[in-house]
Amino acid sequence: MQITCLDKSMVFPEPCTVLDCLSAMGILNTGILAVMAGSRLMELGDTLESDAELQPITFADSEGRRIYERSLRFVMLMALKTRYPGERVRVEYSVAGGILVRMPNHALSSRDVRQIESDMRAICQLDMPFTHETWSTEKAIAYFTADGQQDKVDLLHYRRLQTIRMYHCGQMYEYFYGAMAPSTGYVSVFDVLLHGNGFVLSLPSVAEPDSPAPYIERPRHLAVFDQSAHWCSILGVENVSDLAHLMEKHRLREFIRVNEALHDQAMIDTARTISEGRKRIVLIAGPSSSGKTTFAGKLAIQLRVLGHRAIRVSLDNYYRNRAEIPLEPDGSVDLEHIRAIDVPLIQQQALQLLQGEEVQLPVYSFKTKNREEQGIPLQLGPDDILIFEGIHALNPELSRGVPQDAIHRIFVSALTCLNLDDHNRIRTTDVRLLRRIVRDHQFRGVEPSETLGMWESVRRGEETWIFPYQEMADTVFNTALHYELPVLAHFSRGVFSSLTPSMPGYLLALRLRKMLNYVPEIDPAILDEIPPLSLLREFIGGSTIDEE
């Protein structure tokens, strides 16, 4: 069989592992974590049985970073299992450059964290192989029952498939819904930093993969995650299996009501802060599918209750004419760039409105890709509040020259704190992508393959133009709803069944579909419990936020 990779080609006897082929071709190095063979993701230990053209996956690729994190998590769990046998370990959520890990029944000290790091480095130095076996779900349940991991036992009871891929290293077995590196030596770049009573496991820097990513303190961001964890505690739901238990007991309607009440209370508190601070301009930013539009509408309602007329303005209306928008390196228009919107006009009109003058708000036509000739007249009254909503709203350049004491900044995002189990977190970006797939397919006529294919570009824009400014917010609002995953699964399962290996984003779709295999089916009749003003309605339909 003929194997091609990085412009090199050799003939090998079949079968042959990917690792052996790359080694013989002289292109194997620890930077290659896996390969793509057409639309198929292959681990380096997988066997090739026919001609193939291989595309290396490294830490520079998003899938490579996921492989690295899974493998490093395995090393961490091995170290903790040896040092703290029987202790519960919970992988919680992303922080700058890494993930937050806690042991709920054991507060760690700086000395503990140093020991954990030392143990992990010893495991990496041994370069122990990760191997995998196919088990029946019943065998996996028996193993985790004997090991005292009830969270995994509960989750596997709801899994639809009859077999499961179990990974083995040293004396430990684990499962992850994704590929792994060949051995522990591949994940030797990391850092372990004390954080509260837990620690941050820092991954390599994307810019400099030979060094751990620097930890950036984001107190507002973490405070909202902690608030969400508190909500999970109130609701009694930390993992997907807890949600399944609620559904079995016919308590999902009650769960939805409490979720929505917690959201509404947080919205009321935000509106009261704006009113009491006598703010005249509210700037709302957030990544794709975070629910900015519905959030802005709900906030306007709460401000109205407090005696303010809130005027919502989308920053999309300040797009420049298509011929004036910056271009990407490939020649396509860069709609994510701040120069794509008319910043000087925003600054000018914000000042004029604060001074009581009338302005003509621009109206952008996405059909003609140009600004319409006739704008919309607007003048603020003494108690009126202007709400600007868009991806660049928190960029300091947008509000330069505008009195800062008149502004309240809000960052919104869907910060999911629900896990599959204690060791397998659900990425916030995956939930946002599910939201977008459902909305695009139902209401925008966009095929899932197109949404999936452009997601990496969307994520790059977020990292450049949105996330660097999130800590500038006066309020960080979590738009995640702890009941939304089974709802999104209900609307998206049929969508994924239509994807084929040749379509863009197929690998990403497979990963999402694996995650959804653990999510329980929802009774469609329950959907009527979701209020028409819920943030989730922006994605599944039925929102009345803008109805007159």
C-alpha cells in the first residue's frame, strides 16, 4: 500500500500502523498527535490497511489541542488516583490557557499542587503508552462500579450504544469521547497552578507550544462560573446523569421553571444596577450564539419596569458599505474586523445623543450589502437608555471620547457548568455551536455543513475581537440554561444524520454526535414549558421578544 504525508510517499506492507509509517518516512515527531486520512481521524497507533494520504494534526489544530487536553487529563487523573486514592476529582471548566480542577472533598495546598505536578512529570518522563480496548457497556459499568465512580456508572446507564472505547495506561482505565495521543511523553508541556482550593492545569501556549500558556487572571469570568456552580448546587444537577434522573422522576418542568427564574432574577439585578448608576448607554458584547439579541430585549423590558425607555441598536447597522470592508488574506470580506463597522460614526452619534441632539441611525441592508440612504431618527429623553449590542461593543475604541461614567458594559456568554461526568466536561463552545446549528438550520436556511465549516473562522474572530475585552465588563451574564442540552439534542439529532464524510466540518460533527449519545431524550410535550421570552427561544424558535 502507498502512504503519502507531507509531500513524501512510500510503499508499505499492509497492515502497518500510522506511527510506523511516519517513522519510516522520517517525519515522525512529538508535534504530530494524530492524522486525518480523508475524513477519518486516526490515532498514531491505528492500523492502515490500504493506500492513504495522511494530513498531520498538531497542537496548532483545534482537534490537536483537544487530543492534547484529553491525554494530559489522563496523566493528571493517574497522578491523583495514586496520591489520593478514592477521592473525587472534578474537571470543571476552561480558564485562560487551561482547565480548572477541584477535589470537592479535599482542599489542596500549594505543597499538594507541587507534588501533583511532580507526579505528572514523572509519568510523562516514563512515556507510558495509551492503548485502547473495545468493551461492552455492561463491562464498563461493572469496572466503574468496582472503582467507586458512580458518576460514570449513572451516565453509562443512559448511553445508547452497546460498546465503548476504553483507554488504558498504567493501572488505570478511562474513557473520553475523542482521540488520544500515543503515550504520556507526548504531553510533557504543562503547568499546575494553585487556584482557590483546587488548581489550574495549564496547556501549552498556542503561539509557543513548547511552553505552558501564561495564566491570565479573569476574576469576573470565574465569578460567573462559580455563580453557575452555585445554581447547579441549588438545582441538584452537576452531570448529565443528574438531569436524566430528574427527567425520569417527571421533574423537568419544575427544573425549567427554576432555571428561568434564576435567569430572570439575575436580569433584574443587572437592570437595577444600571438604573441606580444613572447610566445612559449600555454596551453588550459576546461570542456567537451567546444570546445577545434576546438578552438585550429582556434587559430593555426590565429597564422599562424601572421607568426607563430602552432603545436597542444593533452594531450591525453600522457596517460600512461592502466595498469599504477589510479583506481576509484569501480575498474574502472580513466581517469580524472592527474596521468593518463605522467606529467614528458610532462615537459621534453616541455623543450627540447624550447631549440631547437628534441623529439619523444608519440602517444596513444585508441584501444589498450596503447602507440604506434613509436612516431612523432618534433622540434620547432624560430617562432613556441606549443599548448597543454587537461583537465589538466592549472594544475600547468603540467608546473612545464618550463619557465613561455614562456607560455600563455587559459581556454575555453561554458558560456551561454541566459535565458529562466528573472527568468529562462539556465545552461551552460546543453548546454555542449546537445553538447555532439549530438556529441556522431552522430559521436562516443554512445547512449544518456550512455552519460547521465556518466555525473555526468564527472562533478565530472571537479570540481576536471579543474575548480579550471580556474583563472590561461591569457585568458578566451567563446565558447558559442547565436544561438546554436535551432540548438542543432534540432539535439537532436529525440534522447530524444528514452529514456525510465529504462535507466540511464532518470531524467536528462526529465529536458533537458522540457527546449527544449521552444526552437523554426529551419528551417533546415538555417544550411548551420553555417561556416565550427564554433566551433559548432565540435558537429553537417561539420567541416573542420583538413581537408587537
